[in-house]
Amino acid sequence: MRSAITCFLAALALACSATALAQCRVPDARITGGVGYVEFPNSGAAAAQADFIRGVLLLHSFEYAQSREAFVAAQRKDPHFALAYWGEALSYNHTIWGEQDLAAARAALARLAPTAGARAALAPTPRERAYLGAVERLFGEGTKPERDAGFSAAMADLAAREPEDLNARSFYALSLIGLTGTRRDESNYMRAAAEAESVYQTDPTHPGALHYLIHAYDDPVHAPLGLRAARLYGEVAPAASHAQHMPSHIFFALGMWDDAITANIASLATARAQGDGGYHSLIWLAYAYFQQNKPEDARPLIESVARDVATRPSKDNRLRLALARAMWLAETGDPKGVDATVDVDSTGIPASAYFSIHDYVRGIAAAGNGRLSEARTTLSALRARAAVLTPTAELAAQWYENVTPQEIEQTRLLAEALDAAIRFHAGQRDQAITQLRIADKAADGLIFEYGPPWSVKPFSELLGEFLLAEGRHDEAAAAFRKTLQTYPGRRLALAGLAQATRS
């Protein structure tokens, strides 16, 4: 049934996307600095308008640092321009990414005026006061979920009062996605999609509508509905690295590897031209190459991260290198290429998920090659990581400073799966299969994560391989099919399924 629904949605979306592309090619005159076009009437000084509009456009594409620069430039040209401070504050809230710099956002608002009332007095129209009031709720008192809910309610009111304001309605759609933090909630996401669709119907080139539609439809069932937005968004904002990357969320969910590669090549090139590592796009690009069985195209990407770590190490690139090496080892089985089994320094990094994944994959590889003592040592290291993890009390400004309950549970399950692999290769096969089934079922309750498998080697795929080795072909086929439901087009699962159904 699920497959039939997906096929129907794919046919519908392909038809719609062809129409959209024919009718909505983006005229050059409607692209502002390569990041799109929006109308946002306001009372700011004329000299500040270009910077302000650029800031809004960059906000819609999650180019937060550049957006902040644009809003600060607008403030310099009009120090009493309330919405310029609104935009700067909003740039510190990274919806979906699990990042928020609350102190910096409050400081930005305080530079406008010391109190919410004084700030409201500097917003000369009811609409501008409503925008400002929404961020006052987002960065006011209360827990993060309470503040997110207050912000969304305020944006809902603004969107209802100003239906012609496509930016208000787009930011309202995004706020619905943000109601559950990083957790995908289908009800909220479909509400967000409905709002973004209505903006799209009015302006098919609105960068916010296109971006938030992709996020709303970003799972294997709904992804076909996101193809229209995926085909347009990169054209609308060619100078935004994130806008170039985002279409690949839909392409991954549909196993469209050629399109995913094209999108992430463009995203990575844009990021690096702007002085950013572009590691997120790089990881996705490497994964897409692996799905086409092109490890030699992935190799230089991973080696480039290793060079960055060697010459200018950061928390970000050290984490990415651990993940990239784990991916290489899981996809190729080659322990020597890209120094795949070499430890990456995790000193001072609270978020250890990628290091834990590297442990898990290295342990599986060692066990599979008969090095059980090495695998057990790796399992001990993985359990030691799990033992010291405690959730971060307040959401931090950078994802790698946060330790979430999800990460703690992931680490525990990685250890269980690795322990099962060791038992399997030690001859305790029935016990290992049972243990891995339990870990796989528990993983079904984790937050859905977009793109490459969160564990690099999906538990269901590993289970399928164990069942295949035991000659339990029907059970193996079911495990591989389960992998492919979440990760369509995954090469190793397809190969396993072919072997299981051929036997």
C-alpha cells in the first residue's frame, strides 16, 4: 500500500514539476544577489532596504551568518530600524538544526532598546510590531518548547491578519516545523506544507515557500510532492549553498542519485567559494557516490576533510571526519583507504554521536574479519562514551555542543548492535540475531533523520546480512526491504535483497 501511494505521489509531482519548470523559470531581474526575490514593505530608511531584503532572503535559505551581516549592515544605515534587529535576532534561532543562541538573540534586541515595550514603540506600524512581538516570545521567558509555541502562535496571528504577506506566512510554516524541535511530527509538517503550498500558489519562486516545502515533504512517503520545489529552489537561490543542497533531501528520499550528486556538487562549490567547509553537503555527496558504487569519487572528498583537520582542526570537521571514515568503511569494507580505522580526536566535543558511529562500524568490520579481541576493545570504548553522556540543559548555539536524549539512546543502541555482531561472529548466532532484532525495533522509535542512514550501517541491513549468512532467505529479504523503505535506492540493501530473493 505504501509503495502504491508513493508511486501515485511521484507521478503527480513529476507532472506538477514539469508545469512549474515551464511556467516559473526565474527571471534574472527577480534574483537579488543570487538568493532570490521577496517583497517586504517596511518603514526602514531607503538606504537600509537592500541590506534588509538580502537579510530576509538569506534567512529563508538558512544562511544565518550572512543574514546576520546583512541585518547589521541595515542597522548601521538606520539605527532605529526595528525590523533590522528583529532579523538579526531571528538569525540566532536555527529551526530544524537544534541550535539556538538565546543570549546573542536577546543582546541583539537589547541594542534596539532595553525593554520589549521600548522596542515595540520603535516599530511604527501594527504589522511591524507583530513581527517584533513574535521574536520577543521566541526569545523571552520559558522553556524552548514553550517559546517555540509562543512564536508559532504569534506568527499564526500575523499570517491570518496579513494574508498578502508571503513572508509572514512562510515564517509561520517554518514555525510549525519547529514546534517539535528536531523531531519530525507528521501532523505539524503537513500543516506547514499546507501553508507553504498556499504561498507557492501565489508566488512559485518564493524561496521560503520552496525551502519549507522540501522540509515538510522530506521523507520517503511524501518526497514525491517535494519534487516541484526541489527542481526550482536551486534556481531561485543559486548563491546560497544551503539552497543548492536542499533539493537533495528529496532526491535522497527517492533514490535519485544523479540529481543528488549534481545538487551537492553545486552546494559544496558555493560553500567553499564563500570560505566555508561545506561539510554537510560533502558528506551527502560522498554517500551519493557510494550508492553509485563510485568510491574513488568519494575518496578525495573524505581526504579533503582529513587535510582540513590536520591544518585547521575544529569541532565540526573532526566530527565530520569520523562520520566520513565510518561511511567509507561501511560502504567499501576497505580499512586502509582514507585511514578508515584511524581514531579522530574527540577532545572537548560534547556531541559524540559521530565518534560513536565510527566505533560501531570499526567494531563490526573487526568482528567480521575475525578480530574479535579488537572488536571487543572497540565495544568497550563505545560503552565508555555512552556512560558519560548527559543531556545538555540548555540548547546551545552549535549542534556539536548539544547532547540530546536522542544521541544518548543512539549510542546505547550502537553498542547493542555491535555486541550482537561480535556474538554472531563468535558463533552465538541465534542469540545475536535476536539481540539485533531488538536493537533494530528500538531504533524505529528514534527521531527520523533525513539523508544518509544515521548509523551509517542500518541495523536492519546488518540483520539481513546475518540472516542471509544463516540461509534464512525470506527473513533476510524482509530485513533488506525494511532498510529500503527508509533509505530508497541504498546499494548494499538492494544487493542483499537481490541475493536473498535469488537464493
